Amino acid sequence: MFSHRVRPTVRRVDLPDLRPWPITPTSLRRTEHGLNNESYFVDAAEGQFVARVYRNTVEPSRVRDEHDLLARISLHELPFQVPMPTKTAEGDTLAVLETPDGPRLAALFSRIPGEPASLDVGNARVAGRALAQLDRAMGQLDLPVRSPATIRDVHPLVPDPFEAIDDLDLGSGAGRVRGQLEYVDATHDAIAGSLPRQIVHGDFAFINVLVKDGKVTGMLDFEFAGPDLRAADLACAMYLTTVRAADAERWPALEALAAGYRRSLPLDPLEVAAIPDLMRRRSAFGLIHWIGRYRQGIAPKQEPLDRVGRAAMLGDWLDVNAARVAAIVAGEFKPKR
């Protein structure tokens, strides 16, 4: 599939490997962020760029769909940038690089000013608003929207998530995680049949939000963008904030995130009520995704095991706090004085 572009094997991705693009590189360094793919900051005579080497897929059509989506989003007047691929000398947005692991799809993007947001109240508020602005724009795209994915659709190597849990050898903890998956599976039809659908970002993370001087300058990582429930993006952000924030910062950050989102895109009452269940769904999807990467041989077993711990923590926490989460999203929660 890659024969017309593959060059002789090299020991690592270095400056000569950027020959498909009409730039003159002067330096290249690996970024600190990114679990699914490899990214490199590139300084060149023509400006600053980010080179991305895809590890999650070898399907050119999947990457081209991502690039097409980015082009469509860029036509909307957003107050921040989204990544825009730089065309190769052949006029393509996609190339193939040789790596120690074999040929990999790659793309080069103009670098967006700003630094990845940290998880704190100030950034949660502006990130929430930017996510809502992005969702509003993607809701206007004229693209087909299929039925939302189930737990069996997350990764091709994990068609049976329950069997996959048994393979992790979790011992007594397996039943707890199985219960979480069973809950997400059992509630899928009711949620999927009642909530608005559209194209969503699909992978919110604070490191995917670039900020400068307190303002969002860019939203990154659209690899998993596609059709889903509209409220899934906010649920993903709420889930991530819940499991990663320090105990003392969790509620203030969640309130700021929801307030920022609500400012640009208030959800309807059914979506608000479904946010806790969509947070459980996101947790389950993340676990299954990393089991798949482990089965591919591109992630250590510890990665899905870490998600097992998060799923257990989130489940226990939502058992107590689901109503408060929904009230925060609706803007109805009033903290006690």
C-alpha cells in the first residue's frame, strides 16, 4: 500500500525524513505530549511546524477524513485555530515516513501559538467555552451522522469487551469493571435514541487546548472526531477533569468547565440528565481503546490497567455525585455558604 512513497529504512525520524514537504528544516524535537501518536516540533526557514507520525492507523482514508474535517471546520469563524496540514511537494496532505517500526503515515501542520492548558479553574473555564464553540461549529457541518458507537465498536481488536476484561487477569476486581461495562451496555439504546447527534471532537484533553495570555489559541487532536452524541464532548471533558483533578480542585474545576461550555452552547434537559451516564460511557470507551492498543502491541499492559482504576474510581464517585454533576451542567447548583 505504501510502496510508491517508502524510502530506505532509517534508524529514526530525523530531518531528512521531512523531504516530502517543501520546507528547509533547521531543528526537530519530540514533543512531551501525546499517547496515541508521535509528534515533533519542527523549526524551518519557512516557519514553525508540527510533524505528526500516526501510530493508531495505517489507513490513509482515515487520516484524509480527518484532514477534510479540519478544512471544513476552518471555514467557520472560530476565535481560535484548528490544525491545518501543510501540503507536500506533490500537493498531498499525507506522506509516508520510514521508522524503526516500519512505514508510518505522517502529516505536517503549521504550529499554532500557545502552550497546552493545565488543569485548573481558569483554564477549565476557557477550555469549556472553546469546546462548546467548536461543537456549535461542528453541529453545522453537512456530514452524515451514523448511530453512536457501542462498547463493541470502540476497537476492532476488542469485539467482546467482557472477554477482554477476563484476559487482563484482574482477579477480584474484574467483577467491578464488568459491572461498569454492563451498565454502559444496558443504557446505550435509551441514551442513543433520545439525544441529539452530530460530529464531535471525541478526545478532549487539556493538553489538546492551547492557551496564551489566558485565551484559547487552538484546539488540537481531531484523530477521533466523528459522529456521536452532541453531549459526549462535554461528558468527556467532565470525566477527564473528575479523574485527574486533585480532590480540592475537582468541584471548582468541574463548575468552571460546565459554566464555560454553557456560556456558548447550553445543552437541553435530556442531555444534562445524561451527562453522568455519558461520563461512565467515556470511561468504558477509554478502557476498551487501551486494551486494543495493548493487543496491538503498541502499549504496555499497564495502560489499560490504569484505566481500570479510573473506571472504578469514577463509578464510585458518580454513585454519590451524579445528581450534583447534572445540576452543575444545568447551572442550577448553588454551593452552600
